[in-house]
Amino acid sequence: MDIHKIKLVYHTVKYLKPIQIYYRLYYFIRNTLIGKKVKKKNLPNFSSIVWKNEFRYENSYSDRDNSFTFLNFSHSFSNKIDWNYNRFGKLWTYNLNYFDFLNQENITKETGLRLIQDFINNDVFLKDGKEPYPISLRGINWVKFLSSIHVKNKFIDKNLYHHYYILLKNLEYHLLGNHLLENAFSLLFGAYYFQDEMLYIKSKKLLIGELNEQIMMDGAHYELSPMYHQIMFSRLLDCIQLIQLNTNWKQDDLISFLKQKASLMISWLQNITFTSGKIPMVNDSTYNIAPSSNQLFSYAKNLGIINQNIPLSDSGYRKIISDNYELFIDVGNICPNYQPGHSHSDTFNFELHKKNIPIIVDTGISTYDKNALRQKERSTSSHNTVQVEDLEQTKVWGGFRVSNRAKIIDLCETGTFIKASHNGYFDYVGLHYRTFLFSNNSINIIDTFSKKSSTKKFANFHFHNKITIKLIDKNTIQLNNDIKIMFDSDRIKIKSYNLSKGFNKRIVSKKITISFYDNLKTTIYL
């Protein structure tokens, strides 16, 4: 391993929590010496529980040709389903094993039971399907489906119960973050379904600890991906509904705690969702994965969740709303330090909507494969911020790794401006300051640096694919005939880029890159 790779790994690993290192070693040693096998427990006596789906998933399985569609890739199994099918990558295989399709719009009782039984018949051959994350999601989906169709099947229940104890012995302490929280949500479903006290005690402990850790003061899920926030919020609402529908088994203070966290999460989601109902596609966010904000607002209302209306703060996101536009700004740090796998190199990134029309957008993500495209979509140049030469503000690498990170140094905000600085380029140009000044009809963006330098800088602005761009003089562009952007630099290049419309789905769009050496002022007239 060369010295560069050693430094990269060191500046990544140094942020890990001791528990992550401990469990990586523990699981490796345990699995090597004694294997992964978990002893089967006798199925307990339990009563049926009540469940109703607030909304359905989009159709991903077709009984007509035995086909599955995930991540915009479809595959038809002509005869036997291969639950380890990996032609489209691990995430597609994971989706196959999640069983979201049990709760899709047009599934029948007979089809769902047939798919479950086929899966169980192949249990001994399963690979990815026995990892804790897919076990967690599959467990929730099986419990929902079986409870909603009022089926108790010993063959199915024995497998489900055993998989819950596999999960219990393999909780994702080595990863933490949304993975461990998903484990906790699922354990609660398993506890209620089987009326299992051990599963309940572990679930409750994890939920209290992780929700206190992962939900920030302004209500954001701390991985700062609006898409993952929607997913985590939907799971939290499911848990609240599960308890409310089944009070005959367990009555304690957990539900009040969960409702309090839900009231924080709905506040943040309300604050960052555009009037159109869309979320900013920042960090690892993309389309058609999570329930929509409007679906979640309706679900929360039906459960009696109260929006606390807490202003945006420690998440580092801000949203400016005028009569004419909505401006979303990122002036926050990489978070959490010990699990930044969904973070991007995007400090001072922003999105702009005018009257429900997206104008300047984040490029989003279209893959989780550890390849050049994943690296590109996480890089500084793929965001609406400034890149110095070919340097990265924050060193993202390895698909889900982050080494050296830009850190916010100063932040000042009033009702008319936000000004912040970060140290991502400190050794080259000092601190990078970006100021947003906003009025009802215009936005000024000013980029300055604390150290004089002849280093070349590039400001990137990515436009939605439906936006037309025209250069009307040497330093001014016009968008859709009603928006003008003026720069105090005439080094403007119009380029193409790929805007993500979902996993494995991209559309060619336009961006502009402005090169400059000292400072840059950008004025957007709306």
C-alpha cells in the first residue's frame, strides 16, 4: 500500500467510533472461528396482530411474466426465481430480498404467499438475503403482509422468527447510522408480531439510543440526505401505527418517545420540501425510492403527529422563501463524522426553484456501484459550488468513504443574507467564503478567499433539463426567457452533464462553468 493510500485510510478510519472497530473485529473473528450459524429457537405461542397499510409501494413485481423491476432495471425469471441474482449489482439483489412488492398496489394474497414460500424453500442457498439489512426490511414487509391478509402459517412464521434471531445476533454496530436504526425498527415489528419480550427489549433500547443520536435538534436525520430522512420518517410512523393498533400486548412510554421524535422529523421535512412537493436531491438522494413528503405529511396527520415548526439549524441546511422563488442552501458539515457514507463534497451547494419550477438543481445520484460514475456524482464539480483547480473540498472515495473534510469555520445569517466560510482548500487559497444576499427578485452570490493566490477556480451551476440557456453577452446568460444570471467574469462555458432521474436513469442537461482567479460575484435576476 503506497503512502497516499495509507493517509487516505488513516484520515477515514480516525473518525470511526470504537464500537464500530470492535464489532468489525468481533464479527470477523466470530464468523471465521465458529461461523455465522444461529441456533433455531422454538416458535412461541402468539396471537395475530392488526395492520393496515397507509399507502402502497409502486408495483415492482409482475405475476404475468414473473418479472421484477428495481432501480429502473427489469428481469424476468422464466421459471425458478434466483434470489441471489446479481447481474445488476448488489443493491438490485438487496431490493429483490426486501420484499417491498408484498405491499405493492396490485399484489394478491395467493401471489404473495407463493413468493414467500419460494423464498423459504431456497433459504439454504441465500447469500445477500441473510445479511442484517435485507433481513430488517424483509421482516417488516412480511409482518405487514401476513397481518393485513390475516394469515398465520407455521412454515412461514418459523423462518421469519429464525431470521429475526439471525438479525439479533448480527446487528450492524460496525456501520451504525441508518442501518442500525433499520435493524431497530424491524425488531419492533418482530417483537409485536411474535409477542417476543427479548426482541422488544433490544428494539426499545436501540430505538431510544439511536433516535436520540440520529435525529438532530432541528429534526433532520443526521446523514443529511432528504431521501433517507423520508425513509427513516416512514419507518418511524409505521412503528407508531404498529403500537397504536396493538395496545393489547404492550403499553409503556415508548410511543410517546416515538411521537416526540416524529414531531421533530416532520418539522424538518416540511422546512426543506419545496412547494412543489419535491425534496432537494442533495447527498445521496434520488427519485422513486422513498415515500413522498406529501404522503408522509398525510400519514403523520392521521396518526396525530404534531409539527413542532422548529427552524432549520444544526443540520446546516437553510431555505429562503420569497414571493418569487425558493432557495435551498447547504452551509453545514459532513455528518455524522463516523458514518459519512451518504455524504458528498458539496459545501455551499444550493438549489433554486421559481414558482414550483426547478431552475438550478443538484445532479443527484444514479448508482451505488463503487465506480467512476459514483465518484463523479459525489465530487465537488457535480455540485453548485466552487472548485479550486482539480482539488476536492472533501475527499470522497471508495463509493462510501470520506477522508479529509471541509469544515464550516464561520457562519453569519440575518433575514437578508447568509455568509459562511469553509477550510476545504485552506493550504492553497485559505478559507473559501460564500455569501448569499437575497431580495424578493434577485439573489447575489459572492465567492471570496482569505489568501491571495493565482490558483484557478471554477464555479459550477447545474440546470434542470427543461431549462433553456442562452448566452446574451460576454458575462450574462438568460434562462427560459425570464431569468438572467450575470457574472463579473467573462470566462463562461456552457457544458453538458448527466442529471439523475433515479437509479440507472440519467438525462443530458446543461451546466455552466465560470473560471476566475480572485473573487466572483454572481447575480441572479428573477
